[in-house]
Amino acid sequence: MISFVISLIFRLIYLIILIVVLLSWIPIFDVRKEPLASLVKFYNIIMAPFKAVIPPIGMIDISPLIAFILLQLIENLLIRSLMRFGL
């Protein structure tokens, strides 16, 4: 049960990252208005450690891609550890 909840939390994080990245490509959306402003705040909290370590390459920010990969690894490790204990 705990592993299911953790999996849902990670899926929500992935979804938020994906939405903000896709909306950043579309200039007609104003990210300062709600509900996008809340998503962007949460996105910035999640991405702050990644952006501090991974500089943009030219005009391309690859930190969301690295975040997806690392978060996926962390999720898998957590889920496997919890499954060993039957949680």
C-alpha cells in the first residue's frame, strides 16, 4: 500500500514537470496566472537542485530530462526496497 502511494506521488511529480515543460514551449499561456502559477512554483521547488548542478546547453535546458531519469531511479529503488518488506 505504501509503495502504491509513493508511486502515485512520483507520477504526479512527473506529470507536473511534463506539463510545465510543454507549456514553456507555447507562448500563449501566462504562467503567472493561476492554476499555472502554482504548478510553476511546485516545478521550481522540484527542479531547483537539478538546475543548480546542470547548466543549460546553449538555449536548451536539459535539467528536466535528467530529473526524469534520476527520479525514476529513486522511485524504482524505493519501490523495490518497500516491496522486500511487503509494504
